[in-house]
Amino acid sequence: MLHVVSISLMFETIFVLLCVPVSIYYHEAVTMQLLGSVFVMGALSVFSFLFTRKKIREFSLKDNYIAVVLTWVLISIFGAIPYMITGAIPLFKDAFFESVSGFTTTGSSILRDIEIVPKALLFWRAETHWLGGMGIIVLVIALMPYFNIGGQQMIMAEGSFFSTEKIKSRTIDVAKRMWLIYVALTLMEIVALKISGMGYFDSVCHSFATIATGGFSTKNKSLIDALPSTQYIVILFMILSGMNFTLHYLFVHGRFKKVFKNEEMRTYLLIIGIVSILIGIVLHKTFNVSWEKGMRDALFQVSSVITATGFVSANYQIWPGIAKALVLFVMLIGACAGSTGGGIKVARYVLMFKSIRLYVRKIINPNWIQIARFNGENIGSDFLPSIFGFAFIYYTTIIVGTFVMLGTGLDIPTASSSVITTLGGVGPGFNAVGPIENFADISTFGKFYLSFNMIIGRLEILSALVLVLPAFWRK
């Protein structure tokens, strides 16, 4: 397990090294500190790799879960090193929070003034998003044959690659193709943002954050002051990143019928469309803004929240109550399964709705028999209870977390939204952690608790929860 983790840490070290040219190019004073970070991280990861290379064996299912949780915890600890050594974020509690938020693509931040942070560190923040988006574990699995490592079931334990569409029988082939699509979308957005008038550095950082549905911006006001054309480009790529990446693969290979018949995608787009129109009407009537401005702000925020990206184009904290309620509604839904987005996922809601409808029909007509179908395939009767079970655990985690955060002295909207937004990987919440605020004033315990919340949310709870069950550790 440590061997696999060490490979992830080596990749992380390489990406820290990529920040050095950025520091040199912008004549920043953190170049030597970044090299020091590379030395420390590289020495530890290489030592772990060499020390364990002769002890590896085929993974058991238990090994997979432990390795996945270990990886996310350790890459987050390692990711805090550049912040601390350079002095950008000197305290471990803050650096760890920022690192976890980056790798889990949450986008919550403790930085009060982002624009005074060296560009090399802003680039590192963006890289943590991009690495965590598709999943650094997915990258490792794609390269497992080159390291003679087994344990391909680990991709399922990682929780970021649930898909209802098969494109290849071998998990490693799937991982490679998903990363190829991920890179292609990133490059496309970089070019589009540059054409829209954004600078090279900002284009790269915002593209990393968009495709990973992360939300770290290089600006204090996020994208509030961005040009309308830039905002529309970000909207498009947020929506694309919130879709099942398997559908991108099928689309590229001309299987359009299968793409457009996907129930989850159609529901996802329908929710974005309807909620955006409703909020747009409210904004137009309340603030007397143009229809275009109202609809653009509404579409941007709905797309940002449902995909758990967390970019901001308007301060929705000052919106009317009905508009904020709709934002909370999509915050609790999440993106599509098999995407880089967070939350419960649209597919689960579709299946729960179908199950409830079947149950009601069964009450009306006890002799009526029909099997739930999703994307044309029958859904097993043993699968539906697991969907409701996951939703129950998810909402229970929110309720428990809200009481925990209330115990740190926060008000109810701040406490509840801080838990919802970190568990779902959204980023901003309401009140003290709202769209133009940050998490700097959260207590030390609160920051570590929310960091834990981000990790279990990224692992879709169950992969982390299983480790605390006594039965898991029995032989």
C-alpha cells in the first residue's frame, strides 16, 4: 500500500517542480523555497518507493480501501509543504485545509487576499485541483503496468469513477482514455479563455479549476469582474465537466444516440435550465438588471454550484430568499456520476425518484409488476436500497456535521452550509463562508473537521466510513 502511495507522492512532487519555472519567469522570491519543497517531498517519496518495491503483492479488497484513504490524506499533507516553506500559508492547519480543498476540488479557501500570493503558489493551487479532479489515483492506475503493480479494484474504492456506461473491459484502458479526454478539455478551455481576452496565466489556472470542478481563482472576486464572453466560456466547460466523462468518449466516437438518450445527462441539463430561468426571472424583477445579465448570472451560479465548481460571478448572498433556496437546492443535488463534480449525483436522484414512483404504484395496485429501468437497462432490486442508504448516510453526515460546527460558535446558516459545501465539494456557502467570504475565521478544530469532511466527500463517504467498522478489520 505504501508503494502505491509513494508513486502518487512522486507525481505530486513533479507537479511542484513545475511551479519553479513560473516563479523564475515572474521573478518571485520563492524559487529556492519551492526547490526545497521538491527536495523534501522527492526524498520522502523516492525513499518510500525504493524501500517497498520488493515487498509488493496483489491487493486485496481491504488493501484497496486503506491505500485510497492513505493516499488522499498523505498527498494533502505533502501538498501543504510548499505553502508552509514559502510562507504563503505559514500555519499547518491553514496550509492543510487549503491543500485538502485543492486536491478534493472543493475550492474553499482560507486566503483573505489571493492576489498578493506569489503566482507560483497560485499555480500550485490550480495544479492541486487538476490532479485531484480526475483523481491522482486514476492516473496511478493508468500507469500501474509500468510499475508492475496490481490492485486495479482500487479505482472503485476511490469513488470518483462510477459509470453506467462501459467503454472498455480493462480498467487501465478506461483510466487512460478518461485522462486523455480530461487533458483535451483542459487545453480547449485554455485556448478559448485566451481568445476571450484573459491572460495566459489566468487562463491556465482557471481552466485547471474549471475542468476539475474546483473553483480556485487567481482573483479575490473570482470571476465577478470577468468579461461576459469569458463567463459564458466557463459556463460551457463547467457544464461539460459535470457530465459523465464516458459520454464525452462516446460522443467523440460518434455514438451520439447513446449520449443523447442518457437519462442522467438529460435530467442534469433540465435541472440547470429550469433553475437558471427561475433565478434569472427573480434577479431581473428584483434588481432591475437586463434579461441577459440576470440570466447569465443565474446560469453561471447554477452551473457552478450543481457541478461543485464554486466559481462566483455574482454575490448570491444578497439575492432574494427564493433565489438562495434554489441555489441550496442544486447544491444538494450534485453533478453526474463519472464526472469530476461532487454531491449525491443526479443518477442517484433519478433512481430514487423511479423507485418511489414504483412503490406508490404498487400501493395503488398490489398486483401491478414492473422493474425499474435506467438508460434502457433493468435495475436490480438489491441496488435501489443501496441508493437510499447512501442518501441517508449523506444527509445524516450533514446533520451531524452541522451540530459539530455549531459547537464551534458558528450561526446556523454558516454551520450547515460549511458542512454541505465541503462534503459536496462546492466551495462557498452562506453567511460567514459565503461567495465573497472565506474560511479563515473558522476555528482550528473546525478547519480540521471540514478538511476531514472534504476527504470523505471526495471518497463518497462509504470508502472512508468502511475503515471505522470493526468487521472491516477482522480476518
